[in-house]
Amino acid sequence: MKQQLKALFELQKLDLEITRINSAIASLDGALALRKQHAAAKKRSDATHQSFIDTEIQLKDRELELKTIDAKRADSEKKLYSGAIMSAKEVSGLEHQISHLKNQQNELDELVLGLYESVESLREQSKSEQIRVEELEQQVREAIAKEAIEKKRLQRELQQLAPQRESAAAEIRDKHLLTRYESIRKKTGGAAVARIMEHKCEGCHVAVTAFTIRNVFEGSGIEYCENCGRILVLETE
């Protein structure tokens, strides 16, 4: 029975390694975190670029409006100072119009200046964010390529372990023992065999009785941890 338990422990080593590799393959998510970062950066970049376009359009519209007002004011001042207007009422009307146009000019000047500053700021922000998007795109491509290489490497390891596992399982002639092993492994989600280390079960770290330890040492049968149900073997095994 000792030899069978030793063979079972060797089988478990292979099974744990296969489980580790399968978990590693499952964790390869196609650079999900980076793709999320890229998507968020792209969304910000697109929004900033659209704000830049909208603000630039506003700037051009206000500049055109300012140009129109400048022309109106120049025309009104030309009429006022040409001497052709003799009526006091008309002169007063022109002066009022010119004053109103000046106020409009001042307001638009401030607005145009603010829009110009916003356009330049958004232009630089858009460039910076676009560069970040391109950097993340490159990182995503590199990460996916790296994952593909890693996945192939892990799959090759699995292929190499498959015949080893089959051979190790064949070493266990006690099919009842093998069935119990598979059942416990399924229940624990990992190790079904635990070594006795410092009088404790390696799996759950609960103390093992001296009686159980003696039975395991003598190898007269299969002993299980009273707490977790794992098959117990000696530390040297």
C-alpha cells in the first residue's frame, strides 16, 4: 500500500501542475485590462476632439460676426464724419448706433479671445490624448501577441504532461484507491492527498492522531484526515 500511495502522490503532482497550467491559460484574457484602458482613452479622445471642432466652429462664427460689426461701425463712422449728415436727429442716431456697435465689439472681442484660448487648449489636449490612444493600441497589440506565445507554450506543456499523467495513473493498480482519489480531488478542488507534516495534515493543518500516523507508517491500509477527508501519506513520501 505504501508504494501505491507513493504512486498516488506522484500522480497528484502531475494533476496539480496540469491544474496550474489550465488556470494560467484561463487567465489569459486577451489583454482585457489594457483594452478597457484603450476604450476609455479613445472615448475621452473622441469627446475632446469633438469639443475642439465645435469650439473652432464657434470661434470662426464669432470672428465672422465681429468682422461684420467692424464693417458696420466703420461705415457708420464714415457717414458721421463725412459731413454729409446735417440733421441732428440723424447724427444722434448714428452716434447711438456706433456706441452700440462698440459695445458689441468689446463683448465679441472678449468672447473671441476666450474661444481662441479654448481652441488652442483643446488642440493640445486632443493631440496629447490621441498620442495616449496610439500608445495603448500598441501596448494592446504587444500584450495580445505575448499572450498568444504564452498560450502556445502552456498548451505544449499540457501535451507533454498528458502521457505522463496517463502513465502515472496506470501505476495505481488499486482502482478503488484511484476512484477515491478522483472523488476527493473533485470535492476539495485541488489536492486529494496530503502529507503528515509535524503531526498535522498538510491540507487543512489540523492535528493527526498518533494512532493514524502509526497506521500510515505501517502502510496497512488507507488513512484519511478526520477533518478534511484527504488521503494521508508520510512526509517522506
